[in-house]
Amino acid sequence: MLAQLHAFAEWLATTAMSNTIQNVTWIIPTVQTVHIVCVALVISAVFLVDLRILGVFARAQPIAALSQRFLPWIWYVILVLLVTGSLLIIGEPTRSVTNPAFALKMAMLITVSVLTLLIERPLRRDPLYWDASGGRRAAVVTLAIVSLVLWSAIVFAGRWIAYISSI
Amino acid sequence: MIDAFCQWLHDTAWAETIRANELLFPTFESLHVLAITLVLGSIAVVDLRLLGFTSRNRPVTQLIREVLPVTWTAFAVAVVSGGTLFASNAVEYAHNFPFQMKMLLMLLAGLNMVVFHLVTYRGIGQWDAALRPPPAARAAGAISISLWIGIVAFGRWIGFTIGF
């Protein structure tokens, strides 16, 4: 598996697109900036909903109202993130494809995406779903805390790709 | 004088600690990025409302009251973590063009905020719930979001111009 990934990364590095991204100096900083701005939108939307669940933010508003306002569109921004992220990988494949920090980041992204859907979906049918019992309250608070931790860790892992060597 | 201050900052024990331990710089850098994403994202919530694009069913004053504590908390973390990164290599950062631009844009973002609060905000009673706030408020939102995106761009650019 690792050998295949290495071969893939080395092939990717020889493609015309990769060479363009490597050689035109403004492309990587610009794509990274778009990537960070999109991360800001997604992470703030999710954090505000999580903080509301924990009772820290906008307590006067129902969880469902905030969830509907902030969560449905994050998937489009995540699509942009997948595109900008892919461009960054194509530009520096040997740095990221077999980088443990990158693998961890993707694993956490998939996990937290599922958690976000777990929080949001029940609210579409029943706005008071998470307030219905003490057990559900505890469950959603746990989901919110795990979500906050995972999103923070995703930002850390993203930055650490630059500092951890590929294997 | 600025150079003397930066040199003193560079020579502090705290800055020396950051330079001596190779795990500390990326850790503070990650914390800085996390804080900035929350500053930018939470400010965008207000700016996009001022522009009349999102949260249109929410009065502006309420939205600002709710979001601002999140923004200021994240901003405080960004200043402390950013200050730590700066101290580790203060003289070089102070002479770095993208860094200087970043500071300038932050100053402008601050001025924009002051003008909004002292002038535009005073008449907010008339347009608090308006779907489309008046031109001055929309301008404040557009200027703010543009400046903050510029701050992120110049911040990222610093990393490509300063070598360790």
C-alpha cells in the first residue's frame, strides 16, 4: 500500500499540472489563502452550533434554528476545500500523500462530518429532538465537545503537514 | 526604537524557549491559525448580515451581541499566539513586507469598526431588522470582510518570505 502511494505521489509530481503549481510561485500561497478562508467559514459555523449546544453561545435561540442557519451550506464549502486541498497535494505530492499528519487529518475530517450529520439530521424532523430527554441532552453535549476537539485537531494536523516528514 | 524593542523581545527568555524547542513554533502557529479562522468566520457572520446576504431574519444588534464575545475571545488567543511567534524572530518580522501589510490591514479593520460603531451604529434603531441595511452599513460589512481576507492572505505570505 505504502509503495503504491509512493509511486502515485512520484507520478503526480511529474504531471504538467503539478509542474505548473510548483513553478508559478503565487499559486500555492493563493490556494492556501482560499483554503484557510473556507476553513474559517466551516469551522466557525460548526463551532457556533457546538457552543450553542454547550450553552455558551446565543442561549436565547433554539438549537434547531442555529443548526438550520449555519450547517446546511457547510458541505458546499467543504467541496471547495476538497478542490483547493487537492491542488495543494498535486503541487507538492511527495510532501503530503504519505504524510501521517495528512492521513490523520482526513480520518478526523470524515469522523467529524459524520458527527455533524448526527447532530443536524434529527433536528430537521423534530426541532426539539435533542431537548426531549436528559439522555439526549447528554448525548448531544458529548457530540458537540468531540466536534470542537476534532475540528481544532484538524487545523493542527493541517499545519503540521508542513513540519512532519512523509513516511 | 522599534528595532531596539524588537531586539529586546527577541532576547527574552520566552522567545529563546520558542526558538530552542522545535515543537513550540508549529504548536503556537496551529493555535494562531485556529484562532484566526474563528475571528474571520465569526466576523463574516456579522459582515454578511450587514450586507443583507445571510441571517436576514435576525436583528443586527442581537447578532452582534451574540457573536462578538466569540470574536473577541478568538482575537485575544490570536494576539497572544501571534505575539509569541513574532517574539521568536522579532527583528526580521518587523522588517518583513507581508507582516507590515498585515498589521496595516488590521489597523484599517479596527478603524472601520470604530467608524461603524461611532457613526453608522447610532442610527441602527431605524434599520436593525431591515433585510437590506443602508449603504453605510453594507459598506462597513464589505470593507471588513475584504480586509480580513487580506489579513489572512498576507499572514500566509509571511511564511513564504521568512526562512528559519
